[in-house]
Amino acid sequence: MNTDTTAAAGPTRGFIWLAYLAAFAGVASHASSEFVVKLTGLMGAEVSVWRFTLGGLALVMVALMQKSSRDLITPLRVDPVPVIGLSIFGMTLGQFLFHWALDYASVVQVATLVTTMPIFVVFVARMVEGAPITGPKIVSGIGAFLGCLFLLTDGVLHKVEGGVSSLPGVFLALGCAFIGAFYLVLVRPYIRKYGAIRMTTYTFALGAPVLWIVVGAAWGIWVNPLTVLDRPPVQAGALITLGLWNTCIGFILWLWGLGHVPDPARGNYLFFLKPVIAALLAYFILGSHITVTQILAIVAVTGFVLGEIFYDEIRGALGRRKAKA
């Protein structure tokens, strides 16, 4: 009786916090992915195949170990077009552009630009679900736009100074964010219907053979996943980490969390912590140089979005201060 009442009333506060915590843990996993990709020392196209192959295999094993996600056939039979379409033309394509972007742009640039994904989610949710776009979300969108302008300028200036242009990587990263936003909005009902584990498993298990063929045909790189342990220890460790932590565990936590938070647009804003974590990893471990322009981009993106997250608190505090005056 009490269980029915709770279900009818919606998720409890504790469950909502658990969903946000899972999404945050997923963000922490994503935040280290650029760093791990750089440690592999491989081209982005090849890394994509390794990640989808190893990650897809791990996800299939996880799905088969749990009764709730063991049936991988029924969703493909009931909803083949959305499940397969979202898997291949959604997350698979987005992740491919993400890895390719790291061939041209720095860890900080890619991490910051991919972090604009929640801004696109707001507008896609408006188009698809009719979700309202509030004033604070418009302000945070302006901040993300300024961050993009900073990084675009940084790419141009670097080329003028005689370096290799990072603009291709900038646009590839933006493409990843744009495609990822559509995926996150469109996949939400299927996550609720079939679960985050199964939907994540489809993404990587179905995407792996597609990427294997595309990368082999276009780049001439035919990846043999059985040779992973034959590679240098650092490279092998990075590839395995990318498959298990950054893919299998990270995506399950992220998608499950976003699939159960009451406001998916706000839940996505946790993603804005990504460039800060990525920048710290790049600076302290990879020894990467972080420019002033990149720092301004991080401040613009994260600052405006934090203002949106705590908009009600800030407005309340200013209102109390004004009343006292």
C-alpha cells in the first residue's frame, strides 16, 4: 500500500540524489577520457575502434549477468529502428567525432567544447518535447557560446603564430556535442523502457563492427582486439581503462542518472565540470600547456552554468539583501 503511494507520488528525494550522484560519477569518468585517449598514443579513428570493441564486450558481459538486462533481443525486435538508429547515428557517430577531434585540438579545447552539449540539450528538448527555455538557461547558453568563441579565436591565433591549426578539432568537438545532445534527448524514453545498461550496450556493441569497417576502409587500420596485451604496457593499460572505466562503467552511471533525474536539462549541467577536471589532468600528468584563452573559455562555460544551477539561491540571497537595505 505504502509502496504504491510512493510510486504514485514519484521518486523519493533520496532516489533523486542517487540519480544525480550517478550522473556526477559518470561525468568524472568522461572527464578523464580525453586524458586516457592521449595516453594510448594512437590516432583518434583507431582509438574509437578499440574503445567500442573492448567497451562493447564488457557491456555485453555486464548486461548478461543481470536478469533485468539479460534479454538483448526483445528491444531489437520491438523497437529496431530507434534502438539501432540511436546507437549508430547517435552516440557512435558522436564518440567517433570526439576521438577524431583529439588529433587536431588539445585536451582542454576538446573537453571544453564537448561540455557545451547540455546547452544543445536545452534547445533539442524544446524542439522534441516542447520543454520551456527559461531565462537562466538562456544566460548559461550565452556563457557557453562565449566559451566557444574564445576557443575558436585560440585556434586561429595558434595558426597565425606558426602552429598547426586546431580549428578542425574545434569543429569536430562541436559536432560531437550537437549529435550527443540529440542522442540524450531521443534516447531518454528508451532508457526508461529498457534500462541504461541495455541501451548503453547497444550503443557500443552495435557501433563496434560499424566503426571497424569504416576505419579499416577509410584509414586502412584493421584493429585486432586480441592483440591488446601484446602492446606496450602503458598503451595496453590505457586502452583497457578506456574500455572498462570510461566506457562500460562511466556510460552506465551517466545514462542511468540522466534517465532518472526529474530535470534532464539541469542534470546535464553536471557535465560542465568536465573541462576543469580534464584541464587539471592534462596539466599535472600530461604536462600540457594551458593558454589564457583556454582558461577564459573554461571560466565562461562553467561560470555561467553554475549561475544557472544556483539561480534560485542567488536570486533569493539578493532579494533578502535588498529587503534588508
